[in-house]
Amino acid sequence: MVCFPVLLHWDESLSLPDLAESRMEKQRTKKEKFSLFGSRSTSRTTNPPSSSSSSSSPVIPSASPVKRDRLPVPPVPPPPPGLSKAEFLDRVRRSNQACQQGEYALAVQLYSEALTADPQNCILFSNRSAAYLRLGEYSTALDDAIKARLINPKWPKAYFRQGVALQYLGRHADALAAFSSGLAQDPKSLQLLVGMVEAAMKSPLRDSLEPTYQQLQKMKLDKSPFVVVSVIGQELLTHSFHGASVVVLEAGLKIGTCSLKLRGSVFSALSSAYWSLGNAEKSVAYMQQDLEVTKTLGDQSGECRAHGNLGSALFSKGSYREALANHRNQLVLAMKLKDREAASDALSSLGHVYTAIGDYPNALASHKQCVLLARQTQCQLSEARQLGNMGAVYTALGDFTNAVQCHEQHLDIAKTMENRREEARSYSNLGSAYHSQRDFDKAISYHTRVLELAQELGDRAIEMRAFAGLGHAARCMQDLERARQHHQHQLEIAQELQDRAAQGRASSNLGKNAK
């Protein structure tokens, strides 16, 4: 069964009081600052009809109309040539009638004519958007909704129209972002809240969101705009709609909550969303806010997690001193909590930071402790990877015998687990170790095996790594043409994966071959 987006009833047609509200809004904008969370007594909520759903679907509340105060008839703007004051008022009156009678094409025409007299009226654009929706002209409806929103960013109905239009266009994540942005302007709008829930239930989020929403209903939290918006924002993040999740989650912060714990969960989610979008600066800022919340709450487990996230983010930015401090704090907290998994993560991260700053003895000690923890918990995958890390440190120290021994143990465990990806990693590490010993023939044999496994697995990232290793070995053997071919393949895969850092490395390798 095809589910269609919700569309408003036509109790939202333009009236003279609507025009008055719009004009007064413009005047107030010039005279005073608006409260971000303030709601207008003149706003009205419509009742969007729900499409039929199965009995297992959550009960979505119906929005009941809110009585509107009647405002005096406003002064009409000076009409352009060809449209008198009386004609403008006539267009407004007839547009109402056309909407009520279902004559939406006529309504669009009348709204358009009225807009020639008042081209900055957000309500005219908003209601023309609704008429276009009834006509099935969804892109045009979206354009009008956006115009209404640009004219008056505090007008909630513009966000509702935008959300419905985007929903009809199949842009579900963007629709949810529009509804949440409207709720950030008017958290008391039941129309926007209902519209957002219905849009979410008719989106790809439904299967995972529905059980959570049913729990919210039992807890009587389904009417809380902050909770609903935050839950939907985190679902968007889980489904990799990173851009939309940022808009929705930040809207949740604007709506606000008295619960510091809930606010902290949004900070954590936003740090993940911005990290996925490649915005490390914003990600770190939210991680720091998340950390402060966990400290205030005395949540040591959350604080341990936050320090780990911050350490990893700072490491990626090259801020090794700050990364080291955070991972040390992570380790201390993990030990207090007797959390072996968190302790292993902290030790592994410390090993990588120590390697990056050239402190190989401490790096080796950290990875050795990880191996011991992995053996205690009988986690073979962790043991294999930490042996690989130890091998890399031994290679950096010039201790090739121990390096090869570690990588061979890594390979044995990978084969025992029948983990072909881990097997490919161990072969790649062995290739690097033999390359460091200038045994290029052996290095090529191992990198060739990596290439074969990568192609069997269809793993382009591992394949790219294999071509890089083969290219380095070929260049060292003075086979520059073969090296160029390998690095060209490396570059092509990096471009395919849209990995800019890898593209830079491949281009650098090609440049070295040209010298």
C-alpha cells in the first residue's frame, strides 16, 4: 500500500485578519526583538488528515484548531498600476472562496494577483504553496514555502508547507528537517509536531522509529517537542542522513529541555553527525560540551566515552598532546569502572598517539597491554589487531625479526577465524615489514596476495592499499613504469571512494615516479 503525505485541511485560507497579522508582524520586527521560543496568540493550528495505517501503528495525536483573535482590517499597501485597493481586497476574498470550493487553480491565480500588491506577504506565499500542493505541483509548492520562510523566518506555517512539499517529493529527511526547524520557532505548534511524526512514520525511519515512539506514548512523552525532535534526529543519524540529522538535532537544542542528561545525548549525537560530515571543528566543540555534561552529572561511564571520542578527534587533527591527555583520562576512568573493553580501547589509542610522536617504547608497552587484555577476555580479533600494531612499532624500531613474528601471529589468528579482511591486513603488514628490510621481492609477493584478497572481497579500500605497496616496491626496484601503473590504479580508486587524503597520497606517489 502506498502511503501519501499528510495535507492540511482548507481552514487555513487567507483572510483579511491574516493580512493584518502579517503586516503587524513586519512592524514588530522593526520595533522589537522576538523571543526564539515565543508563540503567537494569533497562530492557528490545522488538523492534517491521517492516511490509513495498520492497527500496530502508533497512535498519532490529532491537531485541534486553535481559536484565532480577530484583528482589525489592516491598511492595504499602495497597489501597483492596474490593481486598485478594492481589487486587491476582492482577490483576497475570492481566494478564500476558491479554496473552500476546491477550485485550487483559481485560488493560485488569485493569490498571484494579490501578490503583485504585496510581494512580501509570507501568508500569501504560504497559502499559494498549499494550493499548489492540492494541484500536485510539488516543486512549485516548495518554492513558495521557501519564499514564505525567507520573508518571515518566524512564520511556522511556512515550515509546515515546506515539510509537506518535501514529503510529496520523496525527500523525507529534508521534510523532517523542515518540520523541526518550524518547531524551533514555535515549540507549541501541534500542527508541526503531528506533521513531523506522520512524516517520520511514512519515511524509511519507520521500522526502527515505531517501537521507540510507542514507548514515548506509554511514558506520555510523545507530546514533548524536544523529545520527539531529538529521537527523530538520532534516527536520522543512525540511517546516515547526516545533514538532516544536524538540522533536526540543533532544532532540538533550540526548543530546549530541563533535562541535562537528554541535552547531553543530543550533544553526543551532534558530535557524531558533524564528524561524519567532515566538520572536525564543530564535532570537537560538541564533544567538549558532551564531556562537560557528563562531568556535571557525575557520569563516569559517559565521561570515559567522551574522553575517548575527544582523544580520537584531536589525534586526527594532529593535536597529539591534547589527544594524549584525553586518552590517559579515558584509561583512568576505564580502570575505575573495571571496564576492560574501554581500557583496551584507551590503551590502543595511546599506542597510536605514542607512535605518532615517536615514543616507540611507550607505544609498544601500550599495545602489549592490549594483547594481554584481549587474551584475558578471549577476544581473538582484538588480539590479532594489537599484534599487528606491535609489529608496526617493531618495524619503526628497526626490529624486523620481532615485527615479522608479530605479523605472522596476526596472520595465523586471522586464518583460524577465517577472517579474510584481517588476513589481508596481516599480509599488507608483512609486505611493509619486508619492504623496510629492502627485501622487495618478498614485499611484492605479500602485496600481490593482498590485492588478490581485496578483489575477491570486493573491498576497494584494501585494493587501493595493495596498489600503493606494489607501487612503492616497484619504484625501489627502479621499475618506474610499473610503479606508475600501480599508483595510477591507487589514484583511480581513491577518486572513486572520494577519499581526498588518499588522492593526495596517490598523486604524491605519481609525482615521485616522474622524477
